[in-house]
Amino acid sequence: MRHTLVPRPFLLLLLLLALVAVPHAAQDPAPPPENPQSFQDWQSEFMAEARGRGFSDALLAQTIGGVLEPLPQVIQNDRNQPEFTPGFSRYLDARMTRTMLTRGRDAARIHASVLSRIEGTYHVQRRFLLAIWGIESGFGRVTGRTPVFRALATLAWEPRRSAFFRNELYNALMMVDRGYIDAPTMTGSWAGAMGQTQFMPSSYLSYAVDFDGDGHRDIWKSNADALASIANYLKGYGWNGDQTWGREVHIPTAAMDRITETVPKRTTGCSASRNMTERRPLDEWRALGVTRADGGPLPKATLTAGLVDTGDRKFLVYPNYDAILSYNCAHYYALTVAMLGDALAVR
């Protein structure tokens, strides 16, 4: 992979940002069960199943067969994701830095032409593409160096989310089998997320696009392909380019009590989706006593919104917010993308 030299403090921050999260896969944190099966036994069983699915011995030898043992650090990272720890403002401040904003605005200027074409094709605002690109890989600078097959094999063997990662392991095999990338080049984050987009293999297969027209869906080295693939992902999850994501709001204590009594939580989706209210029209939120963060009235728009409460800050979020959650189902992540996107809006 191609990496650009950056100042050491920012590089360390980017490494943290790019490698802490599990894009498109964040689930409820749960105590890990004990694994009764050795890694070697699991590996033999998986390879036998893969052969039964039609994957060749040669392919398995250069991918799964080369994984001699699991990666302990991968398991440690999976159990300690910052998207699930308290303190949204601290999480946000660590990511929406002056350096991040400067580099994001520089990227907006440098890639203005391709961003315009992407907006025209997918109807996704460029500021949110830049925000995801910046948070996931530091605008393409840090994409991860962990061998993807070793990371995925570790997490497919480890019981906590084995079914999800077992499926991703098969998708990774499919990527190599179809010639999209060779196994040695397939490196990424500790969770197997790849390229400038930090796509999991399933996301690559479903949403990666060849936007620069060279015949390859190259989310590793092509800025155009990476940005367009992010847009295609959001569009695939229902993004509406005529709307934004939501806004921060102020809720007096009495109003919060009324909301708790009358507006139920969602009952479906991942933990973040269930940890927000059902959507209600903005007029209803206004009647309940919710105002803009500055105390002004909510806009008179025909939008529905759900309430996200991080403890210290509260937000009404529109349907587009769900598309951001689909990228990484954690409110800290989705709110940071949303607010960084607003900060990168063309002034």
C-alpha cells in the first residue's frame, strides 16, 4: 500500500483513529465466552468447509493456511472499542482537531472536481464523504498494516462475534478468488477493514465502485474510487442528499421527563439504534419543549427525528443519520462524522 509521510504527532493520532473502530460491524459489547476449540482445530474445520464451498487448495494455502496462530492484540482491541466508553465530548475533541479540519479543507480543495462528479452521481454531500474519509483513514494516509486474513481468522475463531467474522472471511476469500486484490497486499485494520474507506470485505463486494474508470475498484490507492465508494455505501443505506443529518438540541429537565414518559425507544437494530428514541415529527418535539442548542425554535420542516442522548449532549437526528450508523453502529462515531461534516461545509 502507498503511505504518505505525515508529522509524527498527527500520524500517531491517525493510527489511533483508523484502527480503533470496526466499520460496518460495531455490535453490542459483551463479555467474551471461553473458546473450547483450539485455533488449529478451528482452522482445519474452516478449511474443510471452504473446500466444500468450492475454494481451491491453492487459494486456501495462500490465505487461511498461512495463519499459524491468532493475534492476541486483535482480540484485545475488539473488547475495548472506544465507541462504547463514556465521554462523547472527549471522544469528539480527540478527532475533530484543528489538524483534521485543516487537512479536510485542503482535501476538499484538492479533490473538488471529483467530489463534484460524485455529488452529481450519488447525491451525497461532499462534506460527509470528507468526514468519513478523514476519520476512517486520515484522508487516505493510514489504512492499516494488519494482514486481513490473520485478523479475520482470529475474530472468526474468537467466540464473541464469530458468525459475523466467519462470513467476512468467506467474503475476503471471494475477493482474492475473483482477482480484486492479491492476498499479500490485503492488509487493513485490526478488524479486517480495508483501504481508504475501511470497508469490511462484504462492504467492498457490495459497494466499492470504479469511479476513475481504470477497470479496478481500488479503495486502496484511488482517491476517486474511495470517495465514490463511500458515497455509494451511504446511498445504498438510504441517504437523501436533500436533507442533512440532524442537529444538537437543548432539552430542559421537565421536557426530558415528558419525553422519557411518552416517547419510546426503538426496539430493532443494533445497540446504538436501540439506544435512541423512535422518530417523531419536529412539531411534536417542539411541543415537548425541545429547542435548538442556542435556545431558538426548531425549524419548521416536515422531517421526523429521533433523540440521541449521550449524557452531556443531546441530538435530534433525521433519517440520514441511520445511514451513518450503518457505517459503524455507534453514536460516538456517527455524531463525530456528522459534526465534522458540518465543520467541513463550504463557507
